[in-house]
Amino acid sequence: MRGVYLCCLLLTLCGARLACAAVRHVPEEYATIQAAIDSAVNGDTVLVAPGDYDGGINFAGKGIYLKSAAGPSQTTLRRSEGGQVVFLYTDDHDASIEGFTIAANTAGTGWAIKVYLSHARIVGNVFTGQWEFGDYPAVAIDLLEAASPVIEGNTFGFNRCALAPGSPAGSVIRATAGSSAQVINNVFGRTQCRAIAAEFTSTSTFTIINNTFSDNAVGVALTYSSFTDASDVVIRNNIIAHSATALTAESTAGTTLSLQPSIDHNLFFDNFAIVTGLSDPTAGNANVIADPKFVQMPDILRLDIGSPAISAGSADAAPTLDIVGTARSPSAVDIGAYEWVAGPGIPVFGERTPTLTESSGDYQFSILRREGDSGVLNLLVEAAAGSATGGT
């Protein structure tokens, strides 16, 4: 009898998950990710050990959490043939995919993730190498049929739209068919594509906040037809630099926008055109045109000391953490995916280690503190002894 009571208690505590969630290990318990998903039920976690895994993964309408055990640097999903690496169909259940490098298939073509009828979270992944070729568009994340995912903390790089750079088909994130998305704290770099191509309708909402776009054909491209109210599109706290066009809007029906999207607290730099088909956002709303001062273009897209993006963002709907988990100051949010911190930047698309070689002597370093106050550090370097002393 005690066992029956315990079973009932466990089922009660697990609530809507029907039974207590299980963690299914790949490859320790299941040889493939798909085998683990096929055995899983809503609420389960599929935990994947380091390694390279074949794609063609289908969530099959289940609300499960697919996660790598060691992060994207050690865990890769790719497809050995054309088509999507992951089909994220969850039938409106909670679900997520987190911590993978999601690469193109061996031909370099096709989709990384197709999202269908899902509000899943796509978090902390690295997307690389999607190419447009033949019938396969270069799309890292394709949103279909009223999908509404949260896309947060991902890095997108080296997408190539080989047939038509900047075309709607060739996009890093493409949203169609009444889809919506929250796109937060991501880095988009070194692509020949539109970073985000969003078709908005009467049921669509797009929140694009605290992302860094660098070296893309287009930052954000909006398309519309008979529905011309873009007020549910929010573009805030983003850095959009080194693009042919930062922001664009285009009608497929010869219509014009009745209401503009909300575009505020963004930083634009070195774009051939800031906007086409939209009102000039740099006339107000705290948008600025300035060099973001990345630590090292194009590899390290963190903010360097003295960047005009530091403390220039809006706290309105801003994430509390940045792409690497650094807390954002609620009273002084930085623009872009990275919150400024003292110290060397973390490479995004490459590994470079700064070195300093000097003889002994007295050196003086200028310091810019978070609140903007300056200070001086006097450092005595004694090369022979290999020691240093300092003070403020």
C-alpha cells in the first residue's frame, strides 16, 4: 500500500508531464539520438555525449529537451544527405534544443533546423556551413506554420547563398506562414545571406533584441503583402555593421507600411545602406551611427574599451544575461550580444591568443571603468625576475 501512495505522490508532483521525466543518454543507453527520441515521452531529456552524430532528427510532435552534455565545441549534428538536420515539430509542447554545433550536410546544402507548430527554445548552438544550392536553400532555422520559437544565445557563421546572395530563400533565419520569433543575444557573422528574413502577417510578432550582426548581406529583412501594420516588430539594442543593407522592408503586393516597426537603441556602422523601404531610424529613438569598436574584427565581436555601445541600450525587454551568461546592468544595458567586461575577448569565429613581449621598464596603462570614470595603473615590469608590482 505504501508503494501505491508513493506512486500517486510522484505522479501528482510531476503534474502535466504525465509521469516523472526521464533522462535518456546517448550513446550509453541509445545508439542514436532518434532512438532516444522515439522512446521518450513529453518532458523527457535526451542528453547527448560528445561526438559527431548524423542528423535527420525528428521530434515527432513530442515535447522533449535535446541537450548536449559538453556543449557545441564537442558535439556536432550533421546530415549525410540533403534536407534538414533537425525537424523540430513539437505540436505546441514545451521543448528545446541546446548546446550543439549544427553543421551542413556533406554536400553543404539544406536546412539545419525546420521548426513546425512549435514554440520550442533553440539555445546556445553554433550554426555553420549552410549553403544554397539547387532545390536546397541556405537556411539555418526555417520557421513554418505558426511556429513561435525563442532563438537565444546562438552563433551563426559562414552561411553562403551561392545562387543569389541576399535572396529571401537564402537566409540564416527565415520566418513564413504566420510564424513569430523572439531572437535574442545571438551573433550573426560572415554570411552572404540575409541574417533574418521575416514575413509578417496579422498573427506575427517579432522581437529582435541584443543581437550582433557583422559582415552579412542584410541584417533584418521584412516582407509583407496586404497586412501593412509592422508595429508588432521590435528591433532594439542590436549592432548591425559591415552589411550591404542593415534593415529593409519590401512589399510583395505593391502596398506600403501603415505603421512602422519599433526600431530603437541600435548601433549602425559601415553599412552601404542603413534602411530601404523603412523610415530613417537614425533620426531619433536613440539609434546611433558609430564604430562599435569590436575587440578584433572579424573574429572577436566583443566590445572593446571605449565602445559607444557600452551603456547605450534600453532595459525595455532586454535579457538579464548576455550570450555568454554575463549579467547585464539593468540601469546601463549595452548594445549587442555581449555585455562589456574588462579583459580579453572570447573568439567567436576563430582562435587568436594575444601576446606581449617587452623589456623591463616603467609602463602606464589607462583604464576605463564600467561607469565611464578613468583611472591610471602604474605597473613596474621586471623582466629578469619575472615579477611585477602595481597600484592605482
